[in-house]
Amino acid sequence: MDSYFSTIAEAAATLTGLIFVGLSLNLQRILSIKHLPARALSSLMLMTNILIVSSFCLIKEQPSFWLGTEVLVCGLIIWISGIRMDIRMYPEMIKLYKNHFYRNLVFTQLAVLPYLVAGVFLLTSDPNGFTG
């Protein structure tokens, strides 16, 4: 299982770096549209969350309670941050982009939901898993 989470961490680090480079190359365009900096930050946060959670999963002999706590806290931080950004973004949204806003809102919530569910399952389940 370590090689799986190691691969996930490597892929997340690589993709986070690519997003960062893409943002750097298009910084002027991103800053020229009011809601895009928040969207860019949201993308970076989601990829960084994958990196952090997979790194937590690589810790040897970690009790499932602590892993669940770490995963749940990371998920809550990303979820609350995303909600706050979306709430701030909504009044400034141009009517033309409202449908995109709603779609992004739904997909952001769906992207964070597995972390919240996994954290709760790890906190409340048998340490041997569901097959125990």
C-alpha cells in the first residue's frame, strides 16, 4: 500500500507544480478577471490536499484514529476555504459566468466529499477495516 500512496504523492506534487507553472505563465490574464485568482487558489489547494493526505497515509503504523483525524481536518480546511471563496465570489460574478460558477461550486464540493467521508470512516471504523 505504501507504493500506492507514494505514487499518488508523486503525481500530486507533479500536477501541483504544473498548475503553479501554468498560473505563473498566465498571471496577468488570471489577475485581469476578478474571480479567477480564487479559482486558481482553489485548484492549488485541492492538489496540495491530495499531496498532504497521501503523505499522511505513508506514515508507518499510524493508528486509524489519527489518520482519520488528519484526513478529516484536511478535508474540512479545504471545504471551508472553498465555501468562503465561493461566497465571496458570488456577488461579483458576471451574469454570463453564473452557470460556470454553479458547476464549479458543485464539483468543488464533490471533490472534497471523499476526504470528509474517509475521515469519518477512519475515525469510527474498526482498525482492521470493513472486512475485519
